[in-house]
Amino acid sequence: MYFHWHKSILVCSNHIPSPEKEKTQELKMNHKIPKSVVIVVAHPDDETLWTGGTIFSHPLWNVYIVCICRGDDTERAPKFFNAIKALKSEGIMGSLDDGPDQNVHEGLVVKHKPYYAFWSYKIHSNERFDLLGNNSGEYHNGGIWPFICGFYVAALVATKRYALAREKLFALTCLIKIPNTRSVDFGFNEWVKAQNGKVMGQDWQTWSAALYLYAVKCVEEKNTPFFDALRM
């Protein structure tokens, strides 16, 4: 017989909850706790890309989003406010200059196909099809990001493709060990050039390290901590 307190009432049960089940129940309860949250992002659409899922999974949160750039952008600013409305949040925008070259890139003015660039650069290798001015295979233009690779490994585990997850984790391990400038065992670099595997960003990036460690945990336990609870 197992006794426990629930809302000041002593409850009797024949079932002893496992630590894993109690942890899952705790995660579910956390989603129901009202909180006031401030999210600060650099650019419009960052709020959706990086925090949209978290906001949607916490419907009781009172969320205020601060976007520090592009407040004077007549195209992107309205889209930001439409996005935060869809997220049931409030927010404000600033107009901090985030770089010297903020003109619309040539790749965005291709008639009828404004996002042609996302895949055509791989075929044409032409800067006309590069949205951000990066060379082919670099940064947002097809560069390899270790933290995204960590999510990929987790997705393989979630779909029970364990052998492929182990294979890709090994490849990711080889990748994150390469440093750019430091003499260290693990570089945890920011991003890697697609064509030759050369690390190009800054070493010791927290997001690269965090998602690598998460991927390792997923492969070890054959589950995806936190996300498993959300899917239940």
C-alpha cells in the first residue's frame, strides 16, 4: 500500500509511482503554472523560430517579446506583430542597426519566387541565389550547424531509428571536436563549411555543446527527455 498527500488529502493507492512517471507529471504540471515571461530577440521571425514552440506549449504564460532590430522595416515589422498575435503574446520593436548592409538582397527580388534561393544556390552556386550575401555552403547559406545536427540525432531516436542515430552521433562527435583557434580536445564550434568540413565560427559555443550533450543522452537512453513528455 502506498500513501501520499494530494491537495491536503491523504490518498491511498496500491501503485507506487516510478521516479520517471513522477518527473513526467511534474513537467506536465509546470506547463499549467502561469508565469510572466520576457523574450528578447534580435530579428523578427526569431521569436517564432527559436521560441514559438515553447510559447505554444505554455498557454498560461503571459509573454512579452522584445525585438531589437528592424522596427522601421515596413515589410518585416508588420509580420512580427502578426506573428506575436498568433502566439497570443504582446511585444515591441526597436530599430537598432544590425549591420552595414541592410538593403534587400538581389536573391529576394526574383519575381514570383522570392525564396528560390533556399535550394537553388546548391545548383547554381551563384550569389544571386544567396539571401544573406554568404558564399555557398557557408553560415545560413547551407553551412552545417552542430546544434541542428544534435536535434537531428534526437529526431532519429524519437522515430526509433537507433542505429542511424548512433552513426550520426559518431559523425557529430568527430565534427564538434575540431577547434578553430584554440588548442582544445573539443572545439564545439558554431558552424562548419559544407563543402570541406572546415570549422568557420567561434569555438566553445554553448548551443553546440548543449545539443551535443542532449544528443548523447538521447542515444544512451533511447528516448528524448522533455520532448517525450510533451508528446504524451
